[in-house]
Amino acid sequence: MRVLELAPQVYASGQLFESDLQLLAKQGVRSIVHTRPDNESEGQPPAADLAKAAEGFGITLVHFPVDPASMTKEVADEFLGACDELHRPLMVCGRSGGQSTKIWETAESFQD
């Protein structure tokens, strides 16, 4: 799994699977924001299944599907507000680490 640091204690990765959650828990991740819409591609685990599995490792997972290309200031505020309410370290995951990074950067650009 490729992980990128976006901000202090905020990281990005591509699609997570249940098998990744134990490793994230061992690394101290306490929260995940899953930005990928369900059923985007075959073999993608539903966010509800990931949330249930994450809970078993003491990780909170919030499903916040968003497309960086169509993000508005209102959506950016909601996204960053949801992230601010979660315990750190925080992982933002989507289809790819690049998409997760773009979502974070786009949301932050609305704050300037």
C-alpha cells in the first residue's frame, strides 16, 4: 500500500481492503475517510463493510464520496469539517493515492 503524507498526521492512500486495516491499526491510524463511491468498480469492497471491519480494530471509518473535479466550497467545508472531527492519525482513501491527495488539496484550496 502506497501512503502519502498530506499534512501532520493526515495521510492518503488508494483503495483499502479489509486486509489493510490490521496494518493501519498497528501503525496507529485512528480514523479513515473513504472518499470513493460504492460500486465504482468490480471487486471494490462496500464502504459499510470496511467501516464494520475497521471498527473491530478501533478505527472510525466515515464514508464521504466526493469527486475532486466537481467539488464546491460547500462540499469542501463539509469534507474538512468531517475530517476535523475525527481522531488523528487520519487516512484519506479513494480510488488511488493520487485521487485522495487531489480531494484533500482541492478542499484546502477553497479555504484560502
